[in-house]
Amino acid sequence: MSEGLLDKVQKRRTFAIISHPDAGKTTITEQMLLFGGVIRNAGTVKARKTGHYATSDWMEIEKQRGISVTSSVMQFEYQGKRINILDTPGHEDFSEDTYRTLMAVDSAVMVIDSAKGIEPQTKKLFKVVKQRGIPIFTFMNKLDRDGRPPLDLIAELEDLLGIEGVAMNWPIGSGQTLQGLYDIANNQVELYHQAGAKQFIPLNEAGTLPASEPMSQNPQFQDTLGEIELIKEAGNTFDLTKIMAGDQTPVFFGSALTNFGVETFLKGFVKLAPAPASHVVNQDERLEADDAEFSGFVFKIQANMNPQHRDRIAFVRIGSGEFKKGLDVTLARTDKPIRLNNATEFMSSERVQVSDAVAGDIVGLYDTGNFQIGDSIYAGKRKITYPALPEFTPELFVRVTAKNVMKQKSFHKGMNQLVQEGAIQLYRNYQTDDYILGAVGQLQFEVFKFRMKNEYNSEIEMTNIGHRVARWIDPSQLDPVMSSSRNLLVKDRYDQPLFLFENQFAERFFQDKYPDVKLTEKL
Ligand code: G4P
């Protein structure tokens, strides 16, 4: 164990932001990058989102759609810490990439529009984060607009997500009447639209302001004092153990657009968020993040980031040790040795060669087809295998055929490789053997189609099957007569049978008809 390495690892804070589209994820990311000195102008991240990003070389499809297909990585220094933000597509056409990216972070930030509360996409992403048991920090955004009462927003966390909310600060007014924040964690009042020394007023021991402060007479402030009283008595108490386990979320209020409360949030986050922790590897061994040997796992593969070079990049989350250019590693799945000569680290605006990347950081490896999603790589003699990444049950399905029947070879090749890579799930019709693709977001199909054409020169035809409920069935209970258009019988890539039900109603109907048949949500 090297001391220098431990220090470096302790400085890392690697997280993703989860939110429903339009809650303000891009805006808050941009503010953080401004604080980190990575960008100088607001609008840089936004421009990428809308496809007007000058130095961008993202996939054509991303430009056309104006959304972030890639879960890119943004890195900056703040208060002596190295922050890695892993971007997750905010668009509702999100994909399995989004879920897998959440496997590569040590904490998550949940941005909520305070006028809308918890929206469907947030709920879905939250579920994945919650299962990992990592800390979740909440930012209630858009305080400059009239929103829902803060007490309701906190209650909703518990009611809809089942996580306790603990207020770190509290709004004083909202929308037109927004005056500032009552900062419980730092014992001060933060004034809205007041720069410089006057921005913060310390609270006295009683938690109020001296009568000489004009704010103390403000009706909004008086209301806030009443609410603070209430949450101190009846609200959740700050509990670091619960926070670390993801059972309680620290809640910060603010307005990303007007850059209010964002720095307070960032400071609070950096103080509380965990450094990279140890991982369970090889089934039951614990691997410390500052273990001297390098190891990591591939959580995403991105093809054609630069159309001129037709490269593929495997995104590796470093789990232990330090990455050095030219490092010799072994691919655990095949025991094949690989020299890592060509790697990139991701800054917000450009890709640069990796200088010092340690546990917690993400490196992008140029790949010529060695890697699959979920692969482990390690240096040294001791074999290190990270747990398999979870597979997410698809919700959308299409039937797929080659447009040109003469080009079956490239069609099958592309199909096999992309499925192996983890880009999409493949099923076969139980009776006809037709290809059926499954995804968690519509976007995955479009990316798939694009890549089939561009990388394998195979044009494909997709027929929509729509939303389906996938349920596996024990092969011994299977009778082909059970299949119909409403409960389509298919097999997965391990040849296991499952039904794609038209909807939950069809599933219930099926269960009523065959009460003894056991259906499972996952294989
Ligand atoms: P997303 O990445 O989560 O999808 O959200 P994004 O940051 O793009 O924000 C969505 C919209 O909400 C944007 O407005 C943005 O300006 C606005 N917004 C973000 N934070 C705040 C806030 O604190 N207060 C208010 N009032 N608005 C906020 P837009 O009209 O869709 O885009 P634009 O016209 O600003 O480009």
C-alpha cells in the first residue's frame, strides 16, 4: 500500500446526477463546472446538449437529436478534491447505459424541480441507485419560481421514494418573494441576490437574527422560523450512517439558473460525499481502493465517438490502484494480456491523455473489439474479477430483419457483436426464430440501427412491437399453446423461454388461466 496513492484516492468524489428531463441537471452541472474553473462561460454544457458545441465530435445521431447519447465524464478540482461527474442522458429516451453508469459512481445527486416534485424518470433512476446503497444528495431546484411547499417536497421523498429527507437549508420565501436560504448546516442566512460580504449573515445562538438585521422583520423570514421550529421538532434528524447507506438524503434548496444555493450545495456535497470505497471482487474478497495493483471494470462501450477514426472507447471505472500509460493488464474473462497504451481521461470539453488516474476515476480505453460491458481488467498476478453488472429487464421491443436479404452475413455479424457488447438485448421468437430486440429506452434502437449501418454496412428494418411486460417461465411448465399475439413466447440469448405480455392485464389474464405457472421478472 502506498501512502501517496491513499491520499489521491481519498480526494476523489465520483458521482452522477439523476433527474427527470428539464429539472435542471444541465444547468446545475454547468454551474459546478464554473466553480471548478473548467469552463469560463455559462452556456457551454447547454450548447453541447442542443448540438451547437463547437469542438464536439459526438455521434451524428447525438447532434441530430440534440441530446447526450453518451454518458460522458466531466472532471474538475474543487476545494482540494478531484470531482468526477458522470453524465447520464436526461432525455426520456434513456437507455441501459444510464443504469450502468450508476454502477460506476460512489454517490448520486438527485435534482428535483420544486414546482413539480418527484417525476417518473427520477423515480426509475432512484430505484437503481437505492439498490446500490450509496449516498444520495438532493437539490430542490427552481426556487426562483413558485413551487410546492418545502415541507410537502420533503414528505414526498419519504412517501414516493421511501427515503428520509433531512433539510440542510430551508427557503425563505419562494418565486417572487424569494429572500434567501436559512442555512441549518452552517448556521447562517444566505441572502438571495447579494454578492460579496453581505451575502451571509450569521445566526445567533437561538437560531434567529438580531433585530438590527432588516431580514429579521421580514414576514417570509418569520414564516421560515416557524417551519424550522417544526422540522426541528418533528422532522428527521441528521444521521450520517443512514446517509452513507442511502436511507436518508440531505436536502438542499436553490436555483441553478440564478446560481443561488449551488455553491452551498457543492460545498456540502464535497464535505459529506464518500471517497471511493472498497469493492467485493472474486465473489467474496474485499479489495481496497488504495490497493497497489490496478484493477477496474468496463461499464460502457461507446462506438464512433470520432467518426473520422471509427474508434470504440471502453469506459473503465478504476476500482483499485493507479493507471499508468503503457500499463500491462489482463482481461479477466479471457486471461488475455493487453497493454494499455492509448487511454483518455475526460475533461468537459475535450479528450486528453491520462496523466494520473487512480481508483474512483474513469479512463477511456481505445478498443479494437477486446472489451465487453462488465469486463474486469487487472494488473499484477492476482486475478481480479468484479461482480457482473446487473441486466435490466427491457420494456420496449421491436422485430428486426435485414433490409437486403443478400446481406445476411453482415447482418448476423453486426447483430452478434453489438449484442455481445451489451448495446441491446436479443430474443428469438420461440416458433419462428425471428430476431426481436429489447431495450429500456427507444434511443437504444436508434443507436443500434445507426451502428448497424455505419459499422457493419447492414441496413435493418424494425417493426415496433411496443411496450411489453417480460416474464420468464420455468421451461418444465411451458406449453407452446400458451403463446398468442398478446403473450408472445420468445427465448433469450441463453435459450430460456419468456413471455412478452401486451400489458399487465394480459399477464393477469394469463395467470388466471394458468394459476400453477410461475412467472418471474428476471431470469
Ligand atoms: P435538464 O438538463 O435537467 O433537462 O434541464 P436544464 O438544465 O436544461 O433545464 C431545463 C429548463 O429549466 C431550462 O429552460 C433551464 O433554463 C430551466 N432552469 C434550470 N434551472 C432553473 C432554475 O433554477 N430556475 C428556473 N426558473 N429555471 C431553471 P429552457 O427554457 O428549457 O431552456 P433555455 O431556454 O434556458 O435554454
